[in-house]
Amino acid sequence: MVTKTEESQLNKLENQVENGGGGAWEYLCLARKLKVRRSDKVLKYGLSILNDSRKRSSLGPDEWTLYEQVAVAAMDCHAVDVAKDCISALQKKFPESKRVGRLEAMLLEAKGSWEDAEAAYSSLLEDNPFDQVIHKRRVAIAKAQGNISAAIEWLNKYLEIFMADHDAWRELAEIYVSLQMYKQAAFCYEELILSQPTVPLYHLAYADVLYTLGGLENLQTAKKYYSSTIDLSGGKNNRALFGICLCTSAISQLARGRNREDKDSSSDLPSLASAALEKEYKLHASDKLSVLTSTLKCLRVSS
Amino acid sequence: MAEDLVLDTAIRDWVLIPLSIVMVLIGVLRYFVSKLMRSTQVPDGKIVKEGQVIVRARNLRAAANFIPPKSFRARRAYFSNEENGLLHVPKGQAQNPQAQMFSDPNMAMDMMKKNLSMIIPQTLTFAWVNFFFSGFVAAKIPFPLTQRFRSMLQNGIDLSTVDVSYVSSRSWYFLNLFGLRGLFSLILGEDNATDDAQRMMQMSGFGFDPTKNLGAEKDGLDIVQHEWALPKFEQRAEAVLRKLVS
């Protein structure tokens, strides 16, 4: 994930180039290094550099990297002709290259000819069965065609080999959530928490999935993960605050028949959470404050 | 014994500086030649997978306290299960990695190429230095040394009464050999083929021994006591919110 300083630096450069201050090349390099996806800007600035033959020759060997970057950005913005030009330029220079072959297959994918793209990827994989990018493109093809089960299958096979790739785990988790296979999604989110325990996003998503699964134990665990999200994000995460209130009311509904010893010591937490929510709403959306207070009262009444 | 020899400045001009320049040039030449000769290495499937497994097991060990106990136990069983756990290596399979290295023809060729590209220029330069620059005192080392170093540093000089601080050009060659590493990493960027000393150290402690790593990870995983950290977080969240609300 991109850190805050890097992101602010990127934004600063972007503003600078936008307002005509030059520095397009640095922006493109930084975007490439951080692997952020700002394809429209990349396309615009990249093309402006490439079309100007003087600037292009001043780049030297980096020119080809720029071609690749612009080709990918063009495919993202569905400017297929631009992508085709870039790729043919690269092809002339590097005729037998695997990297260019990959770009060609991506172009086929962008044009929508799925079978050709898949055949191209399979042949590339035969030469190098450990190319992570190509594996992931295959998953993307399956997903784009709407064939979610094939996507899951490919992704699982990929993860069997490359099990430390947390982006792939994240993708799998989101696919499972979209298919409502919450238990598997919970497993994936656990993997993500294991690899990056200080990212509050994963705690939040895991808590959401647990809350959706339901059941007393899951609800209590969900409450704990919502609180860890609050802790990790410094109390600013509204969704986690809501989550705490909802979990508390759901738990007390379930536990109404049983003994109340589960009323653990953190009984201040829901009231604190609702107080924090009210404060946030007062600050940012004061017209909705009345809706919020009535909702919270309902939740508290049933608890 | 403590007389000060006056060394001709011509020595500095015609020995020390040319020798350094030649070594820098040879280093650069070797870098480019190695770049040309480097063959793309197809990563071995098993090694890639094992590397990833180790990373995942390490993550599990490091962040074990963040997931619920049941999940942790399930994962631990998955990794260290006696029959088909990922980290479990049956005794018979623990291959000697050296044998494996030599049996794989690609890797053997690669190793040979790397060795050659290191040994040949060194040998040639050394022979050249010996032939042209021997038999005279080349430099004076600024700190005093014991007599033990005489044979190493003064081999061309056949006088035994000369102070050991006065060395021959062979020692200047060795000094350059190890000292120019820093210069090369400046002008050639990291990962250049001239890191001879580094390579020598790598060769002595050979390589990627996956079976031992797996066994080590398994032991580490078995030791871990799971202490779920999440309940504490509720209290911490309370504290955070209290501060926020107040």
C-alpha cells in the first residue's frame, strides 16, 4: 500500500503538471514505482511526451518503459488504437520479447477477444510457468467474462503456489463476499490480517463478514475486531463505530434468554461509540443528526 | 631500522595510479561482460513455492495473536500436520543441496561462468602486477606492522632490514581489490558482478537450503503460544473513544 507521504508527493506532482509546471516525467516515474492506477493522467502526459520527438529521444532507453506504461494506461482508458500504436512500436524494437507478448495478449483482452487472449496467455505460461502477472490476467479474463467460479478456481490454483501474495488474497476475499460465501471470505481476511496486522481495513472487512455470518460467538468476535479497527484508525472510522453499536444490540438480543454474565466490562464501549458518532455527525452532516439519534435510541432500546 | 626511506614520486605516478586505473577499468569491463553473458534463469518451481510457504508461515507466527484461536489452530495443523502438512519434510527427502546444485546442469553452468568471470581477470591482473611491478618498494603504510606481515607484503623486496611498513605493489593490488568495491557500487549501481569478496562469502556458506528452513519454521510454529490479543483491543478502543469524545 502506498504511504501517505508518497501519496501526497504524487498528488503534488500531479497538480504541478496539471497546471503546466512541467515535471511530467517525474510524475510518470513515481506512478510507475508506486504502482498506482491513474491511467487517464498517465495517458495524457505520456502521450504528450511520446508525441514530441525531441522529448522522446531525450529519454534514452527509458523510452520503451514509457511505451509500455502508456500502452497499459491506454488499455485502461479503452483507447485501443493508442495502445496498438505503442505496442507495434515496441514490437518493432523487441521482436521476440516475452514482455511485449504479454502486452499483445493484454491488447487482445482489451479488445474483448477472450479466447485468443486466453490462448496467448497459456502459450506464454508454457515458457515461464511462474509469471505472476500472467496468472492474474487469466483470473481477470474469467472474471470479466462473468465466469466467477472459473475465476475462483484459477485464483485458488495461483494461491497454492504463490501463497504470500496478499493482493490475490484480497481479490479472492472480495469475490467470495460477492458470492456470499462468507466462511471462505473470513478465511481470506484472516490471511490478510496475518500478513499485515496493522492495516485497519482488513480488520474492518473481517468484522463485517463475521457480523454477517451471525451467531453469538461471531458477533462477539466481530465486536472485538470493530474495536481493534477503532484503535488502529484512531477512532475516526464511522463504519466501525456503527459496527460496535449494531453488534452490541444484536448480542443483547441473542443473549436475552441466557444469563447476563456476558455483559463484559466494556459496557461503556457502545455509549462511547454512539457519542463519537454523534460528534462526527454534528461536525460533518448536522442535518442528519436527528436520524442518527433516533436510530441509536432504537438500538439502545432493544438492548 | 627506523630510517625513513624517501620514495620517488615517480613511483606514485607510474605505479600506484596506473594500477588503480587499470583495476577500475577491468572491473567495469567485467561488469559489462557479465551482463552480456547472463542467462535468464527459469525459477525452479519447488523453490518458489517453498519460499512462499516460508513467508506465509512466518507471517502466521508473527501475527498469530491477531486471529481467533480456532483459526490459528486450524492453520497450524495445516502447516505442521504429520502426513501432508506443508512444512513437514519426511526424513528421506532431505536432499543434500550441494548434490542438487551440481546435478542441475543449468545451475552448474551458471556457477562456472560466475567463477570464471571472477577468477580469470584476477589471475591475469595479478600476474601482470607481479611481472611489471615487482622488486621495488611501492608505498609506505602509515601505521607500523609486525614482522609477521613481511612475507605477505614485501615479497618482491629481498632485503630483510627494510621496515615492514614499506610494501611492494602486490599489496597495493590487494588493497585495491577489496577497496574498490565501494567505488564500483557508486558508479555501477548495486548488484554488480565485481563484488568478489561478497561472492566468495556466499560460496562458502552455500545457498538456499529449503529443507532446513522448512524444518526451522515448523519448529517455530509448534512453539508459538496463541494468546488472543483482541480482547485487549476493546479496552484500548474505549480509551481512544473516551479521548475523542471528551
